[in-house]
Amino acid sequence: MTDERSQAADLTASLRDRLVESVADDAAVSRRAVLGGLGLAGAGALGLSGRGRASAGHDDDPDPHGSFGPVDEYAEDAFDPHEFLTTFNTGFDGQDDLDQRVFERDGQRVREFEISATLKPDVEIAPGVTFPAWAYNGQVPGPTLRVTEGDVIRVVFENGQEHPHTIHPHVKNVNPRMDGIPHNGPGVIEQGGRFVYEWKAQPAGCHFYHCHSLPLKEHIHRGLYGAIIVDPDPERVARNPREYVNYQGPMTEEYRETLVEKARLRNREYRADEVNEMVMVMNGFDTNFDGENEVYAVNTQAFCYGVGDTDAHGSWEESENGTIQPITVDRDTPQRVYLINAIEFDPINSFHTHSQFFDYYDHGTTLMPTHKTVDTVMQCQAQRGIVELDYSDHDPGLYMFHAHQSEFAELGWMSFFEVEA
């Protein structure tokens, strides 16, 4: 490491330690205070500062502005956001610690998942900084459930936590008993209670589940949420193509086949393996419970898809144990992101890519983009969609993506794709 990088590393490490200690030990530290510290120090969220600086013309004087990102490590045995990114629980396979199965009932396929609500007092949201979460199956976000349109989603839910909880699905549910709210069916499930939810997988798209107990903002903010991916059924698309596209023109056989092919490329049982698919749940954490978030992330851990060590001039390294590293992208493989906003206390969140434009499918319920060739989308809480990217014409290297609320990026919601040749 050069003298410049050593000086920057020492400076940011000391600032990081001070800020992490403040947030960990002093519940009064607010987002305003953290951001104020960043303005003075040029550090990253909660002291997770970039090892580097952008020179202001004085090579012997470390500049307080420049790079931001992490330098410290996450615990190796903690929730792994890199593994979560590409883990889909289908009933056939997925997480080793999630009980799941597939069976036939009355001629219909049922995918069953066993999910419990638990207290998770030590969810690591920044290196060395933990959050007292309420979690589905001990993780935040909860397990990603993936099914095919028309399946029955069967969730065996048990509440192992002292507060009453539910699971409310953002799918088209025609049975009010299964809505997972306090007023219908079994209502809230008390500690030790058990209930079996069943929902028909419809419509195709990127969907959301969460606890609907009151106060709702606390149950969501504390971590009780996850993704449901409903793959389109190509055979159903062939029979009912207009349900999958906002199009009023003639439905030619060629156009119908185009939609069917798109459905196959989005269905894990057909050709979705030809696309690199990822789940990104945008979330935030109010570490002092003052009604505003101090830490922002994708998949819970601040800067987890960032660069472990950088001098802000293009020289970088992975973190020592690999807990902080960019998302590797094969330049010749299309990329698909199932994007969900689970944030509380802020009206909107956003997703912005550097040096790249993408197609966006709002809620993922159409097979043609609702926004084409954009580089930024906004989502309110529970809004979700599918992002499709193509890096085939890009040079190898690091390409940033982040929330385009700048303070969110500085407080943890900043990431990189690393495009490989």
C-alpha cells in the first residue's frame, strides 16, 4: 500500500471506530449526527469509511472528501447477503435450513414452506453493529419463495416470538381468511400459535410478504418481510397473451410466441437458468428508534456489495474474508434483479445504475417493460419490480449502483457490479 493509501486508511479507520462505537453504545446518535460526522470527516455510514481519498491538489494533506464504503469485515458465520442474493426456495431446493416440499393435491401442485417468527437480537447491519430484529426463520429478509403461476403456496406458520405476528401476501388472494391481517380468519397468531396459510400463485411477478400486526411500521421495520417470486406459466401465456402485456394492437402468432418465449426465460423450470437472477430487498434500520433510519442497505448489510479496499483512484482489493465484495457479472450473461422496497420511515427508495441503462417491469406482472432504457427507478414501500440489464458491450471493471437519495448511499446503500470478460 502506498503512503497515500496508508494515511487514508489510518484516518478512515480511526473515524470508523469512533462512529461505530458511538452508534453501538449511544442510542441517542441520530442519522443527522451521523451525516454531520460524514460531512466533517468524509467517512462512510457508521464509520464504514472508504480507504482512500480524492486528491484536492495537496498530496501531503488528506482531503476530507472522496471515497466512501467499508473497510471492516462482517462476521463469517452471520447471514450471508451474497448467498441470499441468488437463493430461491422452490419447494424442490433452496436453503438447507428451510423445510420445504412439493406435492400434488386434487390435481394441483402445492409448494409448502415452514416459516416461523423469531427474535433475532444480533442481526449484523454493519461490521460490529447489530440490530434487535424480529425475523422470519431467523433471517432478514426472510426466505425467498419461488413458485410457478397457478401453484398453491402453502405456508405453515408458527410464531415463536412473544409479540403476535402474521404473514400477509402481496398476491391476488381470493379468500379473506388467508389475508394475514388482525381482522380476518385467525387474526394475529400469538406466541406458540400455528396457522397454515394457502394462496394461489397469481399473478406472475415479483411480490412481497410481511407481517401485518399492529403497529405495522414496527413489525415491518424490525425485519418481518421477504420476497415471493411467481414465474409466468408459458402455457397459460400462450392461451391468454393479453393478460401479460399492455398492448391493444392485433395479437399475431409471432407476437404471441415472443411473449411465450419471454415467459420461458423468466420461468425457473424452463430457461431462467440462462439469466443470472438476483433478489435485492432494499431495507433500512432505525438503530436508536427515533423514527428515522441510520443505516440503509440492500439485503440488510450496509455496503455488503461494495469494494473492500480502495484508494479512490481505481486500485481496489476484495475484503479479507470475502464478506464485502462486488457482485460478479459475466459480461455475456443477461442480468435480472427482483427488486423490492421494504424500507420504513422514508417515503421512497430508488435504484440507480452507473454507465448503464435497463428495462424495468413494474411489479413484474408484464412480459414487456413498463419503463424502457432508464437508469433510475423509484419505489414506495412494498413496491417492487424486475430490472433487466445487459453488460455485453461494457468493458470489464467496476460499475456502481446505489440509491439516488445521496444520504442513503452514504449510509450503506451503495454497491458495485464487477463485469468480467
